[in-house]
Amino acid sequence: MTLQRIKTLTQFIVERQSQYPQAKGALTRLINDIATAAKIVNREINAAGLVDILGFEGADNIQGEAQKKLDVYANERFIEALKGGGECCAIASEENEKIISFQNEFSEMGKYVVAIDPLDGSSNIEANVSIGTVFSIYRRISDLGGGKLEDMLQPGINIVAAGYVIYGSSTMLVYSTGHGVNGFTLDPSVGIFCLSHPDMRFPEPPTIYSINEGKYASFPAGVKKYIKYCQVEDPVSFRPYTSRYIGSMVADFHRNLIKGGIFMYPGTTKQPKGKLRLLYECNPVAFIAEQAGGRASDGYKRILEIEPKTLHQRSPLFIGPKSMVEKVEEFLSKPAND
Ligand code: AHG
Ligand code: MN
Ligand code: MN
């Protein structure tokens, strides 16, 4: 690797920022803070097989799901980094029931708020399967002082920047500030994210569908029909599609962004709103998908246009190349007995 050919994350965001003379660098610093915390979390994840950090922490998170120690660790690292960075006045995390508002500290002056799932796919940790972090950044709408709930309950169309980190066979940070999507791979020997995937787009033709088919019986009729459609042989439309499902949304989404495919987490009879959380799971990947030329929908409407009512609300998610998402929406819009 020759130095001339490497563009680091820091160089990249500084270059991008210089295209906007009015920018004061706050967003740049905020993304850097997230990248720093991600490196620390990455180090811990890599060491997880060596130290006794795996297993249940004991407490349940507010959704009643058992927390693993690494969820707690990752949550703490991101909160520390964002609080210490001073650009963010509040955080909404999957792991905390209420928002974390930075009151009476220099961070209360921060212009931004962050919604984050510090560790996504945590049930996969013991199996050494890829996991991730997902985040989105909004400009605060409240006056100065610690961030408020209203700052967090903004629709995804207000996102200023969003991204994810995938801790996989290599560690990557993929993010967008609304001008395309770029991916950076961590060089672990020097601890630097390097631009490896410039201007990411869903490739054509897409050929993958990803869904937990174990829940087939309780999916809406339109989803069942779409799954069957994916399995039909039709060489003209490159079907049957291949089925791939990891069970870590970040990893499933990332693979589908690289290889071309749709990821679906529909509502079920038991959970009509599905499992994934709108603010810190669906919205950030929806923002990335749209910036990569794709679409993200709850089956009927654009994810980014949903007005959040509560911090931890869930939404069905259909995300991927536009043509695939529009197809499943078409199936969902038809009467059940059609
Ligand atoms: P988390 O680990 O943050 O709770 O998220 C897990 C999510 C998501 O990553 C994944 O797509 C989904 O759970 C998998 O759910 P199923 O096991 O129901 O398929
Ligand atoms: Mn998650
Ligand atoms: Mn999580």
C-alpha cells in the first residue's frame, strides 16, 4: 500500500467540508468522534473471544431483550465519545429508556443530536458473526440547553448524516452526509479508516432476498407472495433470487448494498410493527439506501417520512434496490385474496 494512494477518513471529511465554506467543522468533528468510539469498540469485539466479556449482563434493555456485556460496553463508549466531543447535546440509544441529555455541561451547546444502536445483531456475538453499530445525526430543533425529546422525534428526512460500522471479516465505516455513500475500511495495523468503497450504489441486477423465513406463517399475505415471487424461475429477471440471512441487520444490509439485494423485516401477527426500531435502526439505513439509489419502505410508505411518536417505536422495513422494494410494495397493496 503506497501512501499516495490512501485517502483516510479524516482527509476525506476535511476535503468534503472545504467544499462548504460556511461549515464550521462541527459535523466533521462529530463523525470523527463516532469513528474513534467505533475503533475502541472494534478492539473490544476482537478481543471478546479472549476475555470473559461474553454472556448476559443481567439487565434487560427496555424492549425486554437480554443485554450482552458488549452492548453495554459499546453504549458507554459511544456516549463518552459524543459527550466528550462537545458537538452533540443529546443521544437516543437503543440501550437507554430515555434520551441522554447533556445538561449543564459544555456539550449542551452542541448543535446536533444522535440516535444510535450501539451494537446491532448482538445475538450473533458468541458465534463470531458480523455485528454493527448504526447511527443517525440530526440538527437540534430546541433552543440551547440540553437536548430535548423533540430533537429526537424528527422524521428521517431531517437526517443530516447517517451511517453504520460493520465489525466483520474487516471493520468498515459506511456513511453519508446526503451527497452519496462512501465506505472506509479500518487498517488495524495503524488504526486508520481508509477510503475503500467510494460512491457506493446498489449494483444491477439485484439477486438476493433476505428475510427470516422461519416467521413465514405469520407474515402478511403480500410478503408471502413476494417471497414466492423471489423463488420463481425466470431467467429474464434473474430469478430465482438467492436467499441470504445473517440476523444482523447491519451485516445483511451491507452485503445487499455490495451485492444487490433486498432486506425485509415485516410485521408479523404477534408484532404488527415488526422488530426493528425506527429511530436508530430503520432511519439510518433508509438514509444510506436512498443515497445509494435505493428505497426504504414500511411496505406502504417511505421510511424517512414517518413522523416518530415515541423514542423506541418499531417499523416494518423493506430496504434495497428501488425495483425490488417497489415490487414488494406492489404485492402488499393488492387485496389479500388476489
Ligand atoms: P439488536 O441486536 O440491536 O437487538 O438487533 C437485532 C436485530 C437486527 O440486527 C436483526 O436484523 C434482527 O434483530 C434479527 O431478528 P430475527 O432473529 O427475529 O430474525
Ligand atoms: Mn439492532
Ligand atoms: Mn442493539
